[in-house]
Amino acid sequence: MNYRQAIIHARQNIVANTTFTIDLAGEDPFSRLTLYARATNASSTPLGHPAMLLTRIELVDGSNVLFALAGNQCQAQDFYHRLAPPPNVVDDITAGVAIAAFNINFGRYLWDPELAFNPARFKNPQLRVSYDIDGSNTGCVLGEFQVVAEMFDEKKINPIGMLVHKQHYGYTLVANAFETITLPTDMVLKQLIVMSLHHDQHPWQNYNSLRLAEDHQKRIIFDDMTSRLQRSIFAETPEYVETIRLVSNIANMVHYSAVTEDTRVAQTGMDGSQNTMATNGLFGGTIGFNGSVNAQNVHAVVVGRCPHGALGFQFGDRMNLDDWYDTRKVKDLELRIQAGAAAAGTCEILTQQLYRY
């Protein structure tokens, strides 16, 4: 068989916050790593989206950092890369199991023969993961963690490099203030993500305008209000679709979705007829549900944009390495962000770059 799926870290039960360090030795290249985090709910009151179960994911080789993102950042990066949401299970029912999947994509697509993680090219590659057992629900009774690799087997390849994903910069927002970030110019840039997740806030309220410029504004790549820039990106990306299982409550109950912009919700009762509607907070990753009957299970479908508050900029043809943004040719590359009048929380800048062996 040309390919195989390997268990890198077998399912392990978790009862407390845990940090894992996993060696990635071997000769066969990896096309993708997928981390699965599960949590059994102690109640029907959520604390956050299941993506919050992993607070930090790193792939390192000594001091060389190849991947460094939080769980929700990983899912946002994955969505704009694959143009599909990860297979999460957002389950907010008591004794239900919430599941979050985190893809580390090394190639342009699964089984990309040119771009793959080749452990033989590194001295001591390690995966480091921090798991927060209460990330999505109060008093989780049992957690679980697993790592699966999609690997090349009988098909022998000689990849020229791999994609690396990192948080380049993060800061605390101040209303109406400008922040200028010097971006890396050491590798070819495939994707740039601006991300700000603050409940009950539209992403564009936090990063209200964006300007990307080369060599002290000698060349302007883009310079506009985020509310306009995001429409260009929405035209080239599918909507994010997610389902939530929850328990209805006559009082308004807040639940969490990856969707933060242009949010629409449809619900159906799982235990018979149930008139439940989304009532408020249809942005910023929170949705207020208000039911006509208490304690009935409801299945909600959420559709929208900007997963986890992220907006992803692609540079060139996704499949053509030579068409990506060769920032090595510029002396200076700066991203300027202006916060909105109601900005709150933090803002992060994520990069996806071409790492050549």
C-alpha cells in the first residue's frame, strides 16, 4: 500500500490538565498529523468550544520551531488551508462527549509528494501538546487524547520541504489604536491570518482596518476596512458549518460555536417537537438559545464565517509553490492593524510558510 495511517499516540484517558511530549522518529514522511481531544461533560453548561481543550500545540526540533499554535488557531489555519471545517463534535449535553480534531497539514493537500514532514531531516523532532480538561465544560469527568499520522509507506517520495505554521505576533487591543507588525521575510509566505476572538464581538470590530505594505509603503498589497476585505475572502472560501447538541432552557443559555461572523442557526428537537430559537449573541462565537420547554435535547446547525475570529489571506495559487509570496525579495514587510472603537481582547497574527529542506 502506498500510504498508511499510524497511531503515534494511542488513546489515553485524562483526569487532569496534562502536557504531552511525543517523539516523532522514523524514516517515513508524514503528510498530516491529526490530534483528537475528547471530553465527557459533567453538565449541560458549556465553558467554551471544544477547540479550547488544547491550549498549545508545538512541533519542534531542538530550538527549531516548525508548528506553534493554540488549538483554536490550529483549527482556523486548517480551515483556510483545506477549505473545510475539522470533524468536531460540539456536544453540550450532560454525559455527552465533545470531540475536537486538530490537523497539522504539511503539504498542500493530503498525500502531497512534494511537501511533507520528513523526520529523517531532523535530529530530535517532538510534538508537545497541552490539554485543558475543563476547556469546554465545567468539571469534565473524563478526557481523552490521541494522535494519528497519515504517512507515506510503499510510495517513496523525496519532498523538497514542508509547510510550517506559527503564531508570529500577539497583543492586547486598545480601542481605535494602530499596531504595526513586522512580518518575517526569511521564507516564502503562503497564508497570513489575522485573528481575534472575543465573545459578542464581530471580528472586524477588533481588527477594523488592515494594511499590508512592502519596503516602507513603496508597494501596498492591500489597505482597506476589514468589513470590505472579508467580502473578497468570503467569495473564495466556503462557509463554515457546525452542529451543536444542547439542552433547551427557558432562560437564555449561551453556547459556543467556531462561527463568529454572518451566523445563522437552525434547530430541531431530538426528543419530539420543540420550539427553540437562537435569541442573541449571533457573533463572536457565542449563541444565545432560548427554549419554550425546559430540558429537551436540541440539535442545532450553525453556518457562518470567520472560524474562531480568524480571517485568512492567501497569496497566489494554492497548488503552485512558485506563485506564493516570496517575501525574501523584499527588505521590509509590515502589517498595520487599526482596532475598532469597541475593540476588546487580544489579536494574533498567524503565518503559514514554505520550509525548504
